Amino acid sequence: MRYGQFFAETVIPKELIYNTVHHIDNLKDASVSNNIKNSVTRTSKVSFIENNDILQAFLDITFQVNKLANWDLHLDAIEPLQYGWHVDQHSKVSPDNRVRKSLVGWVLGPKYK
């Protein structure tokens, strides 16, 4: 990995935003524990977007940002998009031995509710 810029910005096409927001449904309760006396440290509602066209569009955008920011990361997969609060890292490696190297976040204004 080459260390380029800390972040990079790009424009996400409006059609992709609308299609993605349209797939946010069935919000489910989720919680995170800090493993101290099984206490819950955060609760929220989440939804996962698994539409292949949307995932491919975001992976393509991630490829562009990877190049733009000079990160030179080896990107070959994308996980389902998660709407809602999420954990940035876990205490164990995933079952397929992958380690997340890139996180894409986007914030929508009130007009997208």
C-alpha cells in the first residue's frame, strides 16, 4: 500500500443515491456490547442493501477513489451496504480471513428521508 491522501471525495450519481435509498427497508434492532459484564454500549436500527447492481456501482466508485487518492489497495470484493450505525472493526478476522481496508461513508441530507 502506498500512503496517498487521507481521504478523497467524489460525486455519487443522484440516480444511484435514489436507487440505494429505495432499498433501505426492514430496519432491524441492532446492538453492540463492550464485553464488560455483557453491557450494551450502543443500540440502533440497521438495514443491509444486497442489490448486486448497487453493490457493483459502489465498488466501481471505490476503485476510482482508490486510484484518485493514490492508495493502491488491492480491492476485489464489497460487503452488503449497511444503513445505520456500524462497527468499524471486529475483534476477530472474518471467516474468509479478509481484513477490511477501506470504508466508504456517505451522508444524506433531510431531502432524502
